[in-house]
Amino acid sequence: MSTLAITPPALGGTRYKEVKSALLVALSAGEWKGGECIPSEKRLAERFGVSIGTLRKAIDELCAESILIRHQGLGTFVAMHQRDRHFFRFFRIVRRDGEKAYPVVTLIDFKKARASRQVAAALGIESGARVFQFINSLALHGKTVLIEHITVPEAHFPGLTETKLRNRPNTLYNFYQDVFAINVVETDESVTVALADQLESRELDLNVGAPLLQIQRIAYSYNRCAVELRISRLNTEDYQYVAARSGREEQPG
């Protein structure tokens, strides 16, 4: 595979931040895939025209953000979504007694659509751009408690079909990574209150108009490239949303 040509960081400014941005450009371009070892610090320092210390500081930040992972004696690798390690970093629904569980996911609906203004603004795409929209129900401890309305740009997920989505062997973010080389590395989330519509009433066994906790998430790949808009609605009778704690990756209980 050819090496992406990147201009060395310019003089002035914070050098390690510029190196970090250059590394993210290379990752976005697919120069190094998930699970692959990046070049040695010496080679990268020469490539970007900086000292080992400056290069190392950039890599340290990427490791702290779970974009890269250091393995002692082996090198530094591009992080991959792994069920046991990363799942609870992004899935923050727990039972009120604190018990965590992996959800059973059921695909309810899948369709192609055009992005509304609101969706386009969230995903950083043109209004009317082609998108895929799908709805999942999630069951925890044997009971459906969450409905997810998900939109992804067709440009980032060419060839996505209902069959591929339904038959995926792993988590959704693993699927994005393995099939489309999309690595979700961060999210922005906000919460509000919504009222159950007919679909949510049926799936969650609630009255139409019952209050639900709504969680809006925008998921990003490298360089804050938005790749997914997710609107989740949670029945909070027995479950709650737990915000991420800074600097700590959640693990299953």
C-alpha cells in the first residue's frame, strides 16, 4: 500500500498538535487499519520532521483517547472495537441496581431516505443527501427497554443493505469497522424527555404519550467526521442512562 504524503508540521504553533492532526489524516485515509501496528516512533518522527519527544506526545494523546493502543514490547496499534473492551464505553444504559448487560438487538425497520435539514446539520452533509435509516429495539434482562432510530450517510456506508445489517455477527460499531472501515472514536450526546409514539408504545409496552428519556448521539470517526446520528428512547421504569466518566473506560459488571 502506498504511503500517504503528508506535509511536515509548519513552524510555529504547537508542534505535537500538528503531528497529532497529521496522524489522524493518515488514519482517516486508511493508511493503517484497525488492529495494525503503526510505524516506529523513529520513522514517524523522521517523516514529520520532529523530535521523538514531540512525536511521542502526539501518540500519548491518541492513546489517551483510545484511538491508538500501546502494547509493551510490540509497538503501537490502531484501536479496534472489541466487544468486551469497548462496548460499555458507548453503551451507557444500566439497570437501576447498577447491573450491566449486553442487549439483544432486533432490527425493526430499514430504508433509504434523503437527509432532512436537521439530520444534514447533525451529520455535516448536504440537505437531501442520501442516507440509510434503520430502527432497532434493544432488550436487557429479557425485556425490551430501548428503541434506537439511526441514520448514517450513504457516502460513508456504500452498499449497506438490510440483509447485511440484520446478519452482522458482532456489535454495530464492530460492523462499521469490519465492513466499511469506519472506526467510531468519540461521541457527543445530549438528553431530553420525549413522548412514546405508536411504535415505541407497542415495542416498549407503554401507553402512547408515556414519557421516555431521549438520548441523541452523534458518532464521529477520525478528525471529528460525523458518521452516525442516533436517537434512542429509553423506558426508565427499571433502567437509567449513566454519563461517561472522564478518563475512565466503562467495563461490564
